[in-house]
Amino acid sequence: MPAPDRTLGLLGMAARAGAIVPGTERVREAARGGGLSLVILATDASGNSREKLLPLLVARGVSHVIRYDRSQLGAAVGRAQLSAVGVVDRALADRLQVLLRDSAG
């Protein structure tokens, strides 16, 4: 199984464990509260979503990647399309970052 599938699979497990924050607005709230370890932003997120989220993530020092499309992110966590998914568990975020880095080539 290729690394991107493992990444999405792990994201799904994180969702079932309650270790994610789904959706742009909830991710923004969690970033403001300092509770995020990683954010995955969809490649096809709207310009408005990017403008709301990216400066906040940079200002708060939250690691983030732009990967997958909204359908893939939503399906991975058992929801409709999502522009952003935040990961609250540090160890899980670290593992996801390794998988994302490895899958980037």
C-alpha cells in the first residue's frame, strides 16, 4: 500500500480516536487555543479558507501541509468534504509528518 494511503488511513484512525479537529472554522478555533500539532489543508481549499487559516498557523507556529483534496480528507475522517483537518495528538502528528514526508518523494 503506498504511503499516501497509509497517511489517510492513520488520519481515519485518529478521527475514530477523537484526536482530530475537522473543518476550517474548528481548526482556526483550536489554533487560537494552542491545541494543534499539525494541520492538513486540502489542495483545493478555497482562497478564503487559505486566507483565514495559513497566516494564523504561521503566526502560532503550527506545522501544516497542503495535501490531498477536500473529498479525500473528508472521506479519510468519515465526513463530507473538508478543507482542513487539525491533529491534536503530538505523537500522532509526528507519525503523520513522517508519512507525508516519505510520500512526497
